[in-house]
Amino acid sequence: MHEEKQLYKKSFTQKVLVPFLCGAVGGALVLGIGLGVPYIKNKLIDFNETEEKEVVVRQTLSNNFEQVSLTEYSDTAIYSANKVLPSIVGINVEYNITSNSFYRGMQGQISTATASGSGIIISEDGYILTNNHIINSSDSSSYYSVSEATSVKVKLYNDETEYEAKIIGTDIQTDLAVIKIEKTDLTPAEIGDSSICKVGEFVLAVGNPLGMQNSVSSGIISAVNRKVKADDGTEYVLIQTDSAINSGNSGGALVNSKGQIIGVNTLKMFGSGIEGMGFAIPINDTIDIYKQLIESGKISRPYVGIEAIDLNEETAKKYNLVKGIYIKTIEAFSASEKAGLEVGDVIISVDGKDIKTMDELNKYKSTKKVGDVITIKIYRNGNEKEISLTLEEQP
């Protein structure tokens, strides 16, 4: 009888328990590989520990498998989200739309439109950084005219009160704006360093998508210094991320694993077959802008006042000119007119630096201040000439 019990135990182990465990382990392997959960830390699980750990199976190059903990990944996301959420706000905006259509006497009729977005608290006393296109959507066409924002209201984290906000300053060129609410003891966001961002780095997008405040999505940095053109033709140099960014996320935060702001979410590519392509303004590029907006309500930029065409070698040779920037028109009373530049001049260098395109000229000009004097070398009637130009403020 004793031998029969032993035989039964052995048979049960071989025929039932072993296959069951193998099947369970096999199922775990398939599930882990199928989900594609990222490898977080190269650490074998000690099954003798009493603490339960969330694990994932990872296949190595040698076709072996090892289990690693996801605890660190989850804890990082929780820490980062909870640190930044009190510094992110929801923004609701109202506009007036005036009909310009004569259809059925609709001209002059006014209706109200609303929009929503997000913002980042940058000071304890109520200053909030956001996108210009959220609170400054004035536009017009032959059919309608959209006013500037007639009402801007802010909702704070875990606070159902709507606070009236004042527009402090806007900047179309960078798509940034600053608003302010009359409230103190707010939690300003910690500013990170976007210059050290790396492709593949963990990030969160935090904001108010589709009016769903305090929403967090996770992903990685897909690219840095990505040049992107907006619908109006403006080119931006942005951080690309696959974190979910939807309508209403604009003005919200792109956050690193330390809970620091490294970008302001601003654009998303959308359309058939496009997924996971969102963009953020690097936070380093916003600091001087929002400080100027707080101090003076606008951005002071130097300008020269010309409209020009880039001449390549082929075109220049065709018209018996030189490679450079061909001045097509000069604005009346502009810095260029005052300096003595003329239509037909070709700019070939500035302050001794070869400048052959308007993009190069604009980039160099952006390093200067209003009132700075630059030396422009031009080609005119077969001769080279240097002209001093005092940069004036862009109107």
C-alpha cells in the first residue's frame, strides 16, 4: 500500500504537475514577448524573497530567458507625474466670431466659440506659461472674423474653482504666451535642461486633452532638434515624442524622469497612417521669452526691413550677379533704407561672416539686440561695398 501511494505521487508529479507548470511558464513567456514590455533592469528575480515583484520575461541573444522587475519603471512614472501635476493647469478660452457673409443676412451676426488648452505654472504668484495659439487665435477671412480672447479661465490641480486670467504677453513667432491669475502659494514647475535630452529618454506628456484635465501619457523622446513647419509656414526646432498628445495638450508639459519640465507641448502630426508624432518646444528656448513677456509684455527683436531672394550660383551667373541675398524690396523708413541699401543690391557677408541666404541672415540677426550696429557687405553694379546698419525694433 505504501508503495502504491509513492507510485501515485510520482505519477501525479510526472503526468499532471510538471506539464501544468511547464504550460504556465510557457504561457508567461508568450505573454511577456507578445506584449513587448521594455527591459528595465538587468536583475534576476530571487524567488526565495517573500516580497512579490511584477516581472517580465526577456529573451537574450543566447536564446535564454530571464525575468526582470518592472517596479522601477512604474515608480519612476508615478514619481514624475505626482511631482509635476500640481504645476499643470487647464485653460478654457472664449472668442467672438463675427460673420462676414451676406448669405441670408448673416453679416455682422456674432456667435461665441470656445477652446481649451494647458499651461505650466512658472511662479508662486500666478504666472503661467502656455502656447500663443491657445489664447491668441484672432483670425479673419471673407466669411468670418475671430476676435482675440474675450475670456481666459484657469483650473488648478485638484481645484474646481475657475480663476480669471489676464493675458500678460504673447509671441506669435515662438508660439508662446504668458497669462496670470490672482492667486499665491502656487507650485511652480521645476525647470529641466532640454539641451541634454537624449533620444530614447523616458518622458511624460501632462495636460488637458479634450478637456480631460490632469491627464498623463508616457513615451520616449523620438528625436531632438527636429525641424517642423507649422500650417502657417513657421519653422520650429522641436523635441519629438511618441507620448500621446491630443487637442488640449498644447501648452502642457513634456516631463523627464525627474519630474522636470523639458518642453512645452505644442504640435501633433495627424492624418491617415500617422500615429505617435507629437512635438514640444525645448524648455531652454522658452526661458528668455517668458521672462521678456513678464517684464514688458512683448518680445523685442531687431529687423532690417527687406524682402529678398536667395541667389544660388546658377541664378547669379545667369543674371551676371554673385551668390548671396538679392534685395527685392525695402520697407519705407526701415533700418535698411536709412542705411542706404538699395533694391538690386546683393548681400554677401555680415560682420565678416559669409551670409548667403535669408535664413542665415535671420539666424545671425537673432543673436543681436535692437540698437546694435552691423556691417553689411554688398555687391552693387560690379563692385563690393560695406554699409553700416543700425538694427531697429521689429514693428
